[in-house]
Amino acid sequence: HPDLVRSLLNALLPFETPEEEISEVEYLPAELVPDTPLKKNSIVDVRCKDRRGRQFIVEMQMLWSPAFMQRVLFNASKAYVRQLNGKEKYELLQPVYSLNLVNDVFEPEMESYYHDYRIVCMEKTD
């Protein structure tokens, strides 16, 4: 249900302002079919986007496996690069958020159950 997905994403993603929160979602195909048959196919549990064009991937996993982190990055990367067609400008790219719920302890040395990973430059460059 779109309202439940929107509510879950707004509750769990680290949005800093109310303006960043999701107001509406549109479901996208959960299967990320490769461009050529020789490349790897991906299927996620939920994939949707909001009015701004930001994509959200939600995956649920019962057990942690060492390959899970790579799969998360692979699926998010695939959703990111598929946003643009041949001659479109990079400025049109929108963020891709991957929310992954795992019913297992995967980093025992970390005490928190919530882990926020970002692939961005956190250092301001002026």
C-alpha cells in the first residue's frame, strides 16, 4: 500500500527537514532487468519513486550473508545509472535510497540496530 510505504520510508530514512519527506510514491517494477542477457538480473522487494524523482529500494532479509552488502550496493547502483538516457545531463540524476531490513546481527561490534551508510562527499568543497 503506497501510504504505508511512504510512512515507513519517512520514519526510517534520515531526512533532515520536513521538505525532504516523501509526500507520494509511485511503484516501479521490482525487477531490474539487465541491458544485455549476459549481465546479472536483480529483483528487489519494493522499488518506488517520489514526485522529485528520488528512487527508494526496500529489501527485507532474514539472515545476514557476506554478499548482502555487495548486493545492496549493486542494486542501488543499477537503479542510479538507469535514470539517464544517452544524451541527458548528469545534473538530472536524483538520489537513490536503499532501505534494508535484516533480521540478524551483521556488525556485532556496533551497538546500534540502525546503520546509516552514505556514498557522498561529506566534506564541503568551495
